[in-house]
Amino acid sequence: MVKNFIHLSYFSRKKKEENKGSIEFQIVSFTNKIRRLTSHLELHKKDYLSQRELLKILGKH
């Protein structure tokens, strides 16, 4: 699962206040969160709270 995450070292070099608003940082953050939730739901199919969170992120809820 770790190999699926996008490396954030580029963003960690800059100040955190500047990064959180950038489009690149938000895309990487959402991509990592979606991948983490997707892999979690593959193992725990009845975890409806995580499923709801994933749908909320994707804008389908």
C-alpha cells in the first residue's frame, strides 16, 4: 500500500502555510486519501463510515 502513495517531499520543503492552499498539494492530498480509503474498503467491505467518507470526497453523496 505504501508504494501507491505520491511522495510529498517536494511539498515538505516549503512552509506548510504556503502548501495547503496550492492546487498541487490538494491534488496529492486527495489522491492519497482516496487510495488509502479504497485499499481500506477492499479489506473491510462493511465499513460504511469509510465508504461514506470516500463518496463525500468524490462528490457523489
